[in-house]
Amino acid sequence: MSDGAVGVLVSGSGTNLQALLADGVPVCAVASNVDGVRALERGRRAGVDAAAFPLDRHASREERDLAMAEWLSEHGVQLVVCAGYMHLLTPSFLGRFPNRVINIHPALLPAFPGMHAIEEALAAGVEVTGVTVHYVDEGIDTGPVIRQEPVPIEAGDTVESLRARIQKVEHRLLPEVVHRLLEDELRSVM
Ligand code: GRF
């Protein structure tokens, strides 16, 4: 992959995006399904092109995803990283980046997929949860796992304290995995 080949999809605060930028990941575009989120601002502040593709500005989900894919391609994106992106991607988007869309999830998949992974792990009383980086397919957090790291749940943990420990792991793991994928890709074309 060439320099600046990473596009990041975001919906919220963008702390994982910040970790990618801080670790020197060559991010060249940031896209969101929500206007005005902090993550877009973080991208712009780092000098990266950032744009929102809200559903209400497009005829359908497919059409929105196609427009977003087109915009990312125009920026030279070859690897797409979902970092807190809270919408399912349609086949029209995934088809544009085959095996090149990854996601970070705050649980040890296949346990606790979906939007409330941290709350559900805590409520289930498991002793260990964690972080998963995986390829994205059409399901909810169902694609092949690339890397996982456990995070033990401690006595007295709240959603907030557990989230803080999980995010600390995320911010180290995601840049590591992305650098690794970029290096593997470079090796395969050399
Ligand atoms: C992260 O915990 C990630 O695992 C989940 O959404 C959260 C995004 O946080 N998919 P941020 O926007 O990167 O701060």
C-alpha cells in the first residue's frame, strides 16, 4: 500500500482515530455517518480531509455507502478502519474494498457483539472481556478475527472504569494491527 493509504470511519469521539494519528498511521481521509462529531474535528486538526455522509442527504443506505466509498477511493484509500463507526456497511461499500475493511470492537468476539458490548459483559458477570480487531463482513461484528487481547473485569468495575481499561488496550492494539497489515501488504508486492 502506498503512503497515506488508510481511511478511517467514525461516528463519535474519535479517541481511536487519535491513537492511529499519534502512532504515525498514514491516515489520508476520515469519513463519518454523523455531521459535527468530535472525530471529524480531530481528523481536520491533524490536517486530514474529513467529511460527513449522513443518511438524510442520500436516497438510500446503498447510495450513501457508494458515495462514501467513492470519496475514500478518490483519496487513495486502500485500507478502511472502522474506529467507532456505528452503522453496518452495505455490500456496495464492502465490494469496493474487498478484505480491506477492519473494525475494532470492545469485547472478545464472538461474545457480546453489537453496540452495548461493555455493558453486556459487565451484566453477564464474566471474569474476562477484551478487545477484538476483525475484518468486516455484512453481519454485526461477525467477520474473521485478526487479533484479540483479554481485559480482566475487576471487582467493583463500573461501565466507565471498564471502558477506560478497554480503551487503553484499543489505543495500543489498533495502531499495531494497522501497521502490521500495511507492512504485510508491502511485503506481498515487493
Ligand atoms: C470503541 O470502544 C470501539 O471499540 C467501539 O466504539 C468505540 C469508539 O470510541 N467500536 P472512539 O470514538 O474511538 O473514542
